[in-house]
Amino acid sequence: MPRPYYTKEWQYLLDRCAKYLNRTAGDFRHTYSPDGPPKPADNIAEAWRFPIIDTYAGGADSVADPALFSQYNEATFIFSGVNNTSPASVSIIGTFNNLYDPVPLQRVLFAGEPTAYWSVTFAVPRGQTHLYRFIVDGAPRNDPVNPQEKTLENGAVWSRFFTDFCTEPLVLERWELQLLQRLTSTIAPFHSADAENFLGRYYNSMDRNSRQNRYNNAYRLDAAVGEVNFIDNQLAREERHRLIDYKICLDIIDRVLRQRNPYIEPPAMTSETFEDLYNQMANDDVPGWDKNRYGSPRFFLYLLRRHTICGAFSHPKYGGNTGGAGWAFLAERYAQPPAAPNQAAQTLFDWRRAIEQPLGTSADYHG
């Protein structure tokens, strides 16, 4: 049976281990762990980098056709033996493979000598989220360097990771996502009649397969180009330190809006209500805002603006800019008239030339 896993070269692995894991100081760098005592991942400055989710360019026997490479990421798992007794064996189980078939990790070598690290890499389809555990000397344990975890209905806690283009809600609840969609619509430039007409034309111009793979996978509560999904993805990983800001402020905003109109659910309130709230937050003066819980509504608004604009115009693999719609919007806005009547119109923002296939036309860039 073709194997979906392989081992990366030692330079690739030790480059990341040396930068992020080889730290013997005992102080904690952050408090990403929800409740309870600190965890080993709290000792790592950028623990969200693990497992390593990277571009797939071959290596697994199960993905032999280069034309399919763009549909996969490679997920590299690293078990660190730093500050611990070196185990005799390490393997991994996960929902990305046969859950009850442990795959052994290989000891990472340097100059032929074993290091404190173990690793294995899997080819995993993009747009997915998975659970996994290490088996260390026969005993299951969660990944000590990955702060992402998920609690199942039976109370079991597993380590979790997600691949590029993931559209499954990760850290925000449904009501938070709905409220966030209304807040971002006041910021993002896609909610005017002209912009909505453009998005409709852009998505409808796609062939059926592209529309299904790109647009229909956008998180259903976000009607524009995936800004809300981008924020949720960022708060699960790169911007995890800002998750507490969103949890507190969305709760405060929900309470403020319910005080103003107790008969309508906040996401269903008028655009004028959200525009008034936006202006009050910009002035750092929101009637009813609990400043004992969060001192500056203006600061949260600036944070939300940064995330929203990034979600609208960053690479679609990060969860926003669905199907490159944000880039296409800019390409139309910065169009140049044709040099001659028989020539096609040009744009100052020809994004497809810089992006990998099939989204773009570049044969050199691989995402």
C-alpha cells in the first residue's frame, strides 16, 4: 500500500528545531494554555509553528502525480526530547492516517549522531483539520510543543492541527462568528452595491469545479471573501495571543448591543447600529462598555481592522480572500485603459503572474 509519510532532510528539521525548540531556560514565554498549570508549549516563543505545515512538493508514495501536489500540504511532526529523558521509541496516530496504526518517528541525526528530536512528515490534503497523539515508549500523550488542542464530547483531549485553506471554525463559537461578520462588514470594502456586483460577476465567471472548490468552501457565515474565516484561522495559530482580546470584546459588544435593543439578536441589527458602534469605538467612547474588563475599545477596533484587511487581501491559503476575489477586486480597481483599440485592458495589479497554479499562472512559485 502506498505510504503517505516520509522523512525530511536533517537540515530542514534542525533549522526549525534550533530556532524554536532548543531552549533550556525554564521561564514561560506566554500563557496560551487555557486553564490549569503551564504546559511545555508555553515555554516556546512561537509554539504555533508546530506541527510544520508547508508546501507539498513530493515525497509520499501515495501522491505520485505532480498535478495533484497543489491539493496537499506536508505536515511535519517533531517530538522534542530537550529537557526530558530521551525515549526509546516515538510513534504517532492521527485522523489523517489509520487512527489505530502507529507510524514510527525517525531520530533526527546531525553529523551521523542522534539529536534530541524525532520526526515524520505526512502528505495531508489542504482544507482539513485533524487530531493526533504521540505514542512515547508505548504510552499515548499529546504533542507537548503544539498549543492547539480539542476536547471531544467524551472529554478526551487531543492535539490538533489544520492545513491551508481550512474553513472549519476552530476557536470562535457560532454566535461570535456571526457577530464578527457584521463587524467586519463595516470595515471590508466588499459590501457596497458596486462591490457586491463585482463579487457576483467574479465568482459566477468561474467554471463549476473552481467555484465548488474555492467559493463554496468559504465559511457559510461570511458573505464576503472569507475575512471571518481568516480571523478564526489566525486566532487558532499565528495570532493566538489575541484570542483573549476577541473573547472579551465580542462578549462586551454583544452585551452593549442587547442593552440598546433587547428585542433583536445583535447579528440581525441594522447597519446603522453597527456604524454607530464603529464610530464610538473609533472615538474610544462606547456607552455601556465595561472598561474594567477591556480598557480600550479603540485598540480592539484597530486590531480588528488589521485582521480584516489582511483577511481580504492576503494569500487565500490563510483562510481569507476566497478564490483570490480580493486580489481580483484590486485588479479591476487599478485597471489601465488599453493602449490601442484592439488590445485588451491591462491592470497595475496582475496578481495571477505571481501566484502558483491553479489559482495563478506562475510556474516558479509553489505556495
